[in-house]
Amino acid sequence: MGRLKALHFVLIPLLLLARPVAAIIPAPPEPQAKSYYLMDFQSGKALARRQEDVPLPPASLTKIMTVYVVLHELAQGNLRLDDQVTVSEKAWRAPGSRMFIEVGKQVSVADLLKGVIVQSGNDASIALAEHIAGDERTFAELMNQHARRLGLTNTHYTNSTGLPDPDHYTTAHDLALLTRALIAEFPRYYAWFKIKEFTYNGITQRNRNLLLWRDSSVDGVKTGHTEEAGYCLVASAQRDGRRLISVVLGTASENARAGASQALLNYGFRFYVTRKLFDADKPLREVRIYKGNTETVLVGLPIPVYVTVPKGQEKQLTTEIQIAPRIIAPVERGQELGSLTVKLNDEVISRHPIVALETIDTGNWMRRLLDEGWLLIDQWRREQRD
């Protein structure tokens, strides 16, 4: 009897150890900041946030949009890196952080871009704005047009520098969306955001992003500071092929913004994982189409599907595909024909459109007539079931 009792006490802890242990995810850090936001770059999922949609003065974080507009102009062929920009008196007189360009001199677009990205030069920002749009006010309207296109719903610009203005504001959420777009659309030039120092006109200035020296996985993005805005930082890091973007607004010091950003990034990498579930433009299935020149159409996803979940919960992911019950030709490539639902523990975490991967034209009169008959039969069967 004693041996059985001993065995009983041994088995209980062994059985407890054999049970699957649910992933333990602590609450995210709470930096001393007016606002913050942590986003997974691939899935777009928010991992930590506070007051993320409250409009605040962005200071020099404005220059992320300034650079985005310049890079867009380069991509459109309206600008070249070796184009020479004549420095105006307004640019030369710009207050605050400067690249130290000289009035009347010509500076290449490439040097001015590095002056904005690395040195946070207000003078370089204004020079680029004037070169592209004629004056800074018109350039600011161009910035606002891009903001609307990118879905930055709580953002408005009045200048290219971030110098204080009551009508110049953005949010932590919008800054994350903008940074995500910049990295995705311009990966070649994004590499410039990890440059630690830049020399122009005999003057070397260091990048103010302290994380570039503290964490080798950090490769950007931009600092900002005014008395009204406090110390701000948009940071991004890549570890094991996964990228996170953190936005911290309104901290008390350079060290505070760096520390807050580091804490958020470490939390996201430690406790979450991102998985690619489906590729873009790959057939998910072949579905019936009526009255077309073929009987089936290939369907798939227009963009890759990534999901971010707590570590240890990847196996609880499930997907459901729903296709429109009656697809009738003609169908254009890219036309939405259904949806993909992703669930974690039976809770919906994302939905994605399923589209036609090919164009299907209308079939001949015989095919249309035959399929009309099949549609009538199908309708009758549905009515009988109901």
C-alpha cells in the first residue's frame, strides 16, 4: 500500500509536466511617453500602443515624410540623385539643426538627402522642398496628398522640417504606417537611415539615433525634438528576418527615447512570432465559373498573408476560405471573388480578399445557354434544401 501511495505522488507531478503549457505573454512595457506604438512590419499587427491616434507635434519626425516624397519623385523619374539644387536664402537661414549648406551654392540631391536623414538638416529639407515644388508651402501640400493616399488619417503638414506650427501634427500610428511604406517601397534608400555620421562642407555630424550604436539590429529611422514635442524616435530593427517598427513620442530626454524604443523592440521580438501563411498570386484553388469560355477560374491572394501571434501559439492558427456561390463570367484578373479568414483559437484575427488570378471572358452562346440551365437547377436544389 505504501508503495502505491508513493507511486501515486510521483505520477501526479509527471502528469502535470506532460500537459501542454499555454504561452505566457506579459503585458508590454509602458514607457514614460505621451504616445507610443509598436508594429510588426510584415503583418502590420500592433503589439503595444498607447494614445496612438492622438495628434501630437512630430518635430523632425516630419522628415520621414519629406524623404518619402523625395524618394517618390526619384522613383517617378522626376528627379535624379546627381541633380544640383541651388540653395535659397530661406533654406540657408533655417533655424534649428542644420547641414550648413551655403546660400547660392549648388548641392546634389544625394547630399541633401543624407543631410536630412543623418544630420536632420532643416536647411537641407527646405532646399529639397523648394527644388521639387517651387516653395515649401506647395511641398507641404504634396506631403498631405501622400498622407491621404497612405491612409494617415490624423496627420497634417505645414512644412518640410517639423518646426512648430499649430496645424502641423501627426500620430504614433500614422508614423508607423508611413515608415512601413517607406521601407517597403524604397528598400535601397532605406539603407541610408543606418548611416552613423555624414560629413559635408568639412563638418562631420553624428546621427542622433543612439540605438544605432547600442543595438546592431537597429537600422533606422529618425529622431525628433522640440520643446513642445519632447524627445521623439521612430526606430526599426530586423532580427532573424523579422522587422519591427517602434514609435515613441514625447519623452523627457535622448536616453529616455532610446530606452523606451529599445524596451518595446525587445518585447516584440521576445514574445511574438510572425509567420507567412500564403504567397501572393499563387493559386489557392480552382473554382467553378458559369457562362465563361472555361468552366473554372484560378483564385488566390493579391498580397502575401502574414500573421503575428504570441510565441507558442502558432499551432492554434486555422484558416477558412469562402468563395462566392455563383461566379458568372466575365471576370477580370484581380476581381474579388471571396475571402480568407485567419483565426487564432477560434477568434478571427484577420480577413483577406481572395481574387481571380486570371481573366475569364464570356463563353459562346451554347456555353451560356447550358450554364443558364445549370444555374436554374442549382437554384431549385437550394430552395429544396431551405
